[in-house]
Amino acid sequence: MIRKQTFKTWLVFVPVIVAICILAGCAVKRNPWGDPKTGLILQYQMPENQVLKYQMVVEQTQNIEVMGQSVDTESDMISAFLVKSKGLKENNYQLGVTIDSISLNITSPQGDLSPDMSAVIGKSFDMTLSPLGKELDLSGAESIKYDLGPAGKRSVKSNFQALFPDLAGRPVKIGDTWTSKDTITEQSGNVEIHINLENVNTLEGFETVNGLECAKITATVTGILEGIGEQMGMDLTFDGEIEGTDTWYFAYKEGIFVKMITKAFTEGTIIASGPQDMTIPMKQEIKMEIELIK
């Protein structure tokens, strides 16, 4: 009799316990990032006062042919910057970006140049970032400039216009693709260049980077370079096509961009109009790496 009573007592308590568990949140919950097998939800998560430190390394080579003579220029830039979240506003992240360090070295037939970057170090600007990685506003970045001597002053803004990779906006599984677009404007002295890029991203798999479990994404990059300017009394028109690849890593549980490796090649022409009109073939190669270091 005692055993039967105990068993009956449990039959009464079990439904009650189940009901309490459901009310208390004991029911199975889905991860906010979804599931890699059924579909991963990639979104930036930048809680207020979170500070991330990144390092950017850019290597660029340029070759132009002027009146049958080959002219090569190389540049190397290394910078570190802090990204601090100021919280959400109208569903977008408000960020403060501070340039912690930066150096630039340029080698050309005219000699070597290492501009003084002290006017840039320690400067800050605001950025608005959507949860899917679209840079919506870079207030104040345009006014942060360094001097390139004869080439004029250049703003740091172009380094940050396509900083964060764009996410799909829908659940993705291994092999799924999505397309994103970026526009970058570079201005040095009297020369202004516009770069329009299209990236076809593919979720390749998963990899641990800097101790974080990341989605690994590869992208094929195509684009157009256009620009106008004036140097040494000549009007310049720039036109080129861009091809390249990105490999980037996103910590999907934390919602953090961790690393990206970019390789891009541009081939085009510079049309110089003046006392002597010239069409100058141009080739550029860029290697860039951005990585979370803290």
C-alpha cells in the first residue's frame, strides 16, 4: 500500500513540476545565434561600454607606365584602433573609434616618405553601425588627416568606410551565399577616388580564432574604381576594375568581428589631359589584414 500511495503521489506531482518548469523558463530555449546545422543567425552584438582593439596592416604596390618607363610605388601602413560601444540608438550601434597608433612608409622613385602621424594618433570619431555590419555614419572621421607632402593631406575616413563585414540578414548554413556592397571614397590633395565593391560571401565552415569559435566566410570581390583630380597642371581621370578575395571570421556566439584577410588587384588607366595628353596604364595590388587583438 505504501508503494502504491507513493507512486500515485508522484503521478500527481509530475504534471505540477512540469508546469512550474515551463513557467520558470525550464523549457528548451533556442540559442539566439541559431544552429549551424539548421541555420546560423549572424548579428553584431556590441553591449554598451564594450571596448575592442583591432590591428590593421595594409601593404600596397602600384605600377604605372609613363612614356614607356615603369614607375613602382610601395606603401606599408600599420595601425591599431579602439572601438567602444556607446549603446543602441534607433536599433543601430553607436560607436566611438579612437586611433591608438599608426605608421606609414612609402617608397617611390622620388625617395622614401614616412609622414608624421602625430596629428592622427589619439584622435576619435563616431560611427553608426547596423546589426548587420553596415557603416551608416562616420561623423568626424573626415577631419582627421595626415600630411603626405606633395600629394596633399589624406583623411583616415577611407580606412573605416568598409571596416566591418556585412552579414546575411537571414539564417545561413554551410555553403549558403549572400551578396553585399561597399563604397569607399579616398581623397588626397586634389585627387578624389571612388571605389564601388560587390562581395559574394559564402559560409565555408567553422574555425577557432584567437580563442573564439568563429564562422569562416570567404568572399569573391569585384568592383570599379573611378576618379578625377589635378596634379602639376594636368587634369587626371582614373578608371579601373577590381578583383579580389576576402577570408573573414565572425564569432557568432559573441557577435564579434574577429579577423579578415583581403587580397585585391586593380588594373586600369589614368588619362592625363594637359599640354601633352597621355594614357597611363596602372596596376595596383593590395594585401590587408584586420585582426582583433584585445
